[in-house]
Amino acid sequence: MNVGPPPPYASENTRSLPTSAPPMPMTQPVSIVAPITIVVLGLSSFLAFGFVVAYRCVLMLAKIQNIIVRAVMQCLVLAKNYETF
């Protein structure tokens, strides 16, 4: 058993230690709602963007189809007029 005074370096080290443990930072409980919400919002915005792009493509294809139909109709009209002469 060591009854004598502690060595000086041990007393210096114990003086620098705080008497109580530092307070733990406040941690929020892990929530599953936030990541699910972020994923749902991301997917919905991605799908909305996809629908907008698809809608624009359909409109463009409709314009192209309209131009093709008009050209075919003009060719048919010209062919019919050519037959009548």
C-alpha cells in the first residue's frame, strides 16, 4: 500500500481535469421521416420534369405530324389536279 503523498505530476494532472464530465451535445433522435420526405420530393420533382419533357416532345411530334400530313395532302391535291388536266 502506498500511504505517502502522490507524486507531483499526478496531482498536476488531476488539477487540470474538470470535476464533472462535459455536457453531451443534444442529439436529435434519428427520424426516418426526413430522408423519406427528401426522396419523395426528389422523385416527384424528377417525374414532373420528365412529364414536362415528354409533353414538349409530344407537342413537337404533333407539329411534325401536322406538317407531314399537310405535305401529303398537298401532294394528293396536286396529283388529283394533275389527273384532271
